[in-house]
Amino acid sequence: MKTDIVVESDNIDVYYRWLKPRGGMDFVSDFVPTGRERGLRIDTVARLGVPEGRRIIVPRILPENMHHLICAVRAAA
């Protein structure tokens, strides 16, 4: 999709340690503290201040919902 994937968290070390051995770092360009970046957000809950058209809400990111997420990201672009 030629886009930057940024993981937003206040506990970056946990995500890095989980993603690194699973090959996830091939897709993640950066880690940032919560609330620092603009753009499309994939989240588990709707957060205040994030416009409706700039968020995708899913309970979890899994292989089973990856097709849905890719389609939603493309539609929002």
C-alpha cells in the first residue's frame, strides 16, 4: 500500500518485543507515544478527538480480519 505503519502506544517496549520475533518490524516504520500522530487509526475503541472517517474499529488484528482491514484502509485513503 506504500504507506507508513506507525504503532502508537505509551508502552512501546511491549509491542516491539512482540513484533520483532514475529517479523512485524518488516511492516512497522516507527513507534510513537499516544496522541502524537495524525492519520488513519486502527483501534479497539472509538477515541475522543478522532474523526469518524479517520478510524477503523476492530476488537483485534488477526489473520481472519486482515482482508477487512486492508479494504477499509484502502477505502479511507
